[in-house]
Amino acid sequence: MFKRILAIAKKESLQASRDVSTFLIAILLPLMLLFLMGYALSLDPKNMGLGIANYSKSNEAKQIISKFHASKYFDMIQSNDKDVLMDELKIGKIRAILVIEDGSGGALSMQVISDGSVSNIGLINGYISSTIAGGGSTIIPRYFFNEKLESRYYLLPGSIAMVMTLIGTLLTALVVAKEYELGTIEMLFSTPIRMGELIIGKILPNFALSLVALGLSFMVAYLWYDIPFRGSFFMLILISCIYSFASLMVGILISALSRNLFIASAIAILAAFLPSFLLSGLLFEISGMPKILQIITHMLPAYYYVDSLVMLFMVGDDYGVFARNIGAMLIIGTLLFLIVMRKTKRSIE
């Protein structure tokens, strides 16, 4: 079995080294991009998670909290313990914490603790400031996880996911379609190799290539751009391998169903890469999207991978979050593998 898998993997590696695939999409890509951008891009985010730790019993504090209850922009969690809310901030359930305390001279003292790993945190803070405006209080902002509040701190880790998606989905989408288009699939079907062995052998080169790309991307982010990395390398490699498996399954399924190089590359970009790029939470806050798109985001492996990468780079190891994301990616990858096994048959019909 292993000899057959290695033989297929060697064949794919040789073919990949001799061929440079070019993806030409003139009409469908712009249309799909405009469609997704029209629904996913929102400069007016709603339902943003906000925690309020109120240590004041004044009427002014109650009035401020009532404003947040009435606002359509916030989903509030209220607690008398700031540490409880910090745990919610760490796992991404809320994006900011408003701490209300009694200050000197009867005035309120308020502090906003924000998640600096969120791309639109400045906008969120603006909504908080405007909601409590007129209260005669001063806000002292503090930023956790992204102290410098630089966008590259969360964009570059998320960009690693896009690199892995390109290799896993786009390149793999061509491997079976190429065999059908060149007419060599009949030769493969005439061999004693099993379908599972054929699939594994075909994805192994791209799996290895994705790990090389992961290493290069990490070195650029960590060494060149000085992006902090607060997690463990073991979890980075483990989570990346699991995401690569799910991404490869998407590519091999597209390749097996399309059986045409151009169609396979077009579908890979339109149905896999673009949704992962726009709906993973890398660029746009998911809470501001329509409900149907929010549901779709949780069906994409990239959503869980981007979440894990940002956690690893900017927060550190949180095994509860990692277990949830790994479980979701494994379920998606396994389902895709079963679909691939069912759809890929030893037949050219």
C-alpha cells in the first residue's frame, strides 16, 4: 500500500515541478467578488460583544448601561467581576469591556479594555464613546493583545491561512482534472491501486508544500515584520496540518467533480478561496454580516483556522478554543474525504 502511495506521490511531485499552472478568470471572479463584497463588507457593524463591569450604584451608571441595552450595535454581557469578562474577551466572545467605577468628586471613572486583535476595534471604541457621550466622564482606553494597535498584527497571521488555502485548494483542484483532461486517468484506473491510496498519493506533495509555505510565512511574519508569537510551535503545526487536510479535501473534491482544468481552477477560486478570504473573519467582522452568511462562515475551515492563528500569535495557547476549532476542522475534513471517496470512482464516465 505504502509503495503505491509513494509512487503516486512521486509522480505528482515530478509533474508539479515541470508545470506552472496559470489561473485565468475574466468574468466570474469579478462578479463573485462584487457579490460577496456587497454582503460581507459592512462599515456599520452590529451585535458587537460588549462586557460591562459596573462597580457603581449611581443613577448615572444605570443610565449609561440602559443606553447600551437600547443600542442595536451591542450584545451586552454584564458582570460585577472584571476578571470574568476578561475570560470572555480572551476567547473572543466579547470585543471590549467597559469598566464603570465611582470616581472623585461624584463623577464616574470609566475604562474601556479592548481586544486589539480585531480589525475594526477603533470603530467599536468610537461606538462606545458615542453611546456614553454627554455623561461628563472621561474614558481611558487600554488595548490588550495588540498594544500598538497595528493592523498588520492581525492581518499577517490571517494571511497565512490564505497562503495555505491557495496551496491546498487551488493547486489540488487540478490534480485529478489534469488526469481526465490529458487522458491518463485510464492508465491509473488500470493499476491495482485503491481509490483511497490514489487520493492520498495525489495530495501528499501539496501537503508537504503547504508546510514549507507555513514555515516561510511564519519566518516573514515573525522575523521581518516583528509580529509577536505567544503560542506554541507544536499547536501551530498541529492546527496547520489539520487545516491543510481539510483544504486539500476541498481541492480534490473540486478536481474530481469538474474533470476540467479551467473549470476546476475557476470553482476553486469562486467557491473556496474567495469565501475563505472574505468570510473567515480576517477582514470583516462576522457579527455585522447577514445571518445567512454568518451560518456559512461556520461551515468554512478557514474560519476556525484564522481564529486559531490570531489566538496563537496575539493571545497565546487556549486549549479550549483550539479543541473547538480542531474538532470542527476534523469533522469538515472527514466529511469531505468521505464525499471524495464516494464521488471518485474507477470510471471515466
